[in-house]
Amino acid sequence: MSHTYHERAFLTALFDAAVSAVDPLAIIKAHLPAPPKGRTIVIGAGKAAARMAQGVEQHWQGDLSGLVVTRYGHGAPTRRIEVIEAGHPVPDDASAQAAARMFALVQGLGADDLVLCLMSGGASALLSQPAPGITMDEKRALFRQLLASGAPIGEMNCVRRHLSAIKGGRLALACWPARVVTLVVSDVPGDDPAVVGSGPTVADGSSAADALAILARYGIAVSDAVRAVLADRALAAPRPDHPHLQRNEARVIATGQTALDAAAAAARAAGITPLILSSSMEGEARDVAQVHAGIARQVRLHGQPLAPPCVILSGGETTVTVRGRGRGGRNAEFLLALGVALQGMAGVYAIACDTDGIDGTEDNAGALLAPDTLARALSAGLDARALLADNDGYRFFSGLGDLVVTGPTRTNVNDFRAILIA
């Protein structure tokens, strides 16, 4: 058994506490609206959609039917709400079919009916219907470029909203005159319901001009068809003051902050002082790692801003501008960059994981780092700097047996990072 066993077990327990605190099954009951006079239709999309649907079924009084879409492998058994699976992070034909079926489901509703919409991160890709005049292939190609550009999630979702027939509140318009209540498990910094899943049932205040400016900022070529859609006022997303949206409501039921608070409580219970830096960190994963390394050094060498033993916690969504050809998501990239920056500093251990259980497109949630990680890597013939340059964090931690593998957690409040200074 490694001498770092206790530290690793502690960090893994913090991640488990964070994920448990945002489990939709445990928290959804308190946020359900009162049943309507008429019918209740459930729709939804995202990595937490199936688990949210299970929670609704468990606690709903009265009639219920509906359809939610989640990522392949993230489904869960339900009785009255159908769960289907589709492609993520790039939409596929199943994403388009899900959107078409959802539109069909909310046709012909009355003012006494309720549409309960269950939204979580990942919904943007899972529910896809391009605006008229744009093909699915063209939209896919555009988003592959955006994914690789390092654009933050808020900007990507702004573009998505304005090139869609379903996002940006358009699905809510299709539900009218029924009332729409949207329950949101937020994976975005700032927790704006209009940004989560690009807000199919929540209007936002952005414009087509904003979307065009974002594409220009990242040097992404815009076709005539895309330009035509963004210029067509008839295709514009509804504004928040649209009369058909005024009875609707959006409730955020779980956030990155919820997860960090739970981890902080678990740390305190173990006698370790927690410091939450932020639940909404953004930026290049390797840059965010440099900042965290600087704070860890200050704690270790000077006992500031707090004395060891303590744990530094943060969340949010970092980005990776892909330059290499390696495998690995942003959490593996963060942790490898942190390891390179700390150079085996004594007493510093870390975990970085995605709360949905999938780091990027790999089969791990994230990884663990210890003071002996770089030395062990050297013995195993793994060059940390070279692998970081190739965006190959997965290979590095896989080679050391230090991946954290949970499988899909069926929730999603984005990244979780904890650095223990013993």
C-alpha cells in the first residue's frame, strides 16, 4: 500500500461527497411545482436527464408522460417518461430525432397543462435541430471547430442558440399556451438557466450579431447559409419579454457551488480546513493549473492564506486549446500541468475530475496527483512535459494507474478540483 493511500482516499471521498450533493434523485423533490389542472408533459435533455426523470417519477403526484434525451451510456430505468440516448459532444442523427419528437410531444397543449422541462449540461449536443437553411453536417463541422478553439462554454452556447430551431427559448414557444417550468442542474459558470444546454425553454438577451462576433473572434469561417440565418429576423430567438413566455419559470436546483460546499463540509468533518477559491473558474486548463500551483506553494512555504493541513477547492469549466494529438480531457490536462509546475513538492496531493464521470470523451472522470507522481513517471519512461505538450494527460495518468474511473454519474455540475496540502 502506497504511503499516499490516506491522502488519495481523502481526496476521492471529497469528490464522492461533491457528486452525491448534486444527485438529482436526492434533490429534485423540493423543487417540483404543484401539479396542474390539466396534463403534465415532461421533456428534458442533458447528462443528468435520465436521473432527473427518475426523481420526478418517484415524487410526482398524478398523471405524467414524456421524453428525455441523454448521452449514450447515461440512461436510467424509468416507467412513464421515455429515456432515449444520443451523441455528445457532437450531435448525431439521434439528437435530431430527439428534437423532432420533443416538438411533436408539446403540440396542442392548453393553458391548464404543464410542461416540466429537465435541463442539464450536455443538452446542447443532445437536442439538435439546425435553423432552416443549415444542414446538420454544416452545424457539426462548425462546432467541431468551436470545441477545438478554446472558446468558453457561454460563447459556444450563444452561437448554438442563434443557429438552432429549438434552442434559445424556441421550444418554450412551441409549448404555449401551456406553462413551462424548467428545472436546471447547472454546469456553467454563473449558473444562468439560459446558458445551460443553450436554453431550449429559456430566452436570453443575446443577439445574432453577438454570435457572429464570437465566430469572428476565433477565426471560424462562416458560410453564406450561416450568415443568412443570422441576418434573418424571422428566425431570431424570442426575447425574454416575449408575451408567450411570461408564465414560465426556471429553477436552478444544483450547481458547482452546491458540490464545493459539500466537499468543504466533508473536509471539515475530517479535521482539514477547506478554502473554496471559486465555483466558476474559466480559462486554459494549464493556466488555471499554474495559478493553483502558486497558491499551493504559498500555503506550503508560508502558511498563507491558511496553514496546512488544508484543502483548496475549486470548480467551473476550464478549456483546452488542442495543439497535440494526445488523449485526455481538461481535468487530466489541469493535473498534468499542476504536476509539472509543482515538481514533486512535498506534502501536496490533488484530484481533478469532471462531476459527470467523463473527462472530455475518455472513460475516466479524472485523475490523482501525489508528490511522487513525477518520479514514478520517470521510472515508467513517461515524460510529463512532452505529454503535456501533446495534450496527452490520459496516457500519463493511465500509465501510472492514477486515473479516477467512476463511470457515468448521471449528474453534471462540471469540474471539481481539490488540492490537499498536508
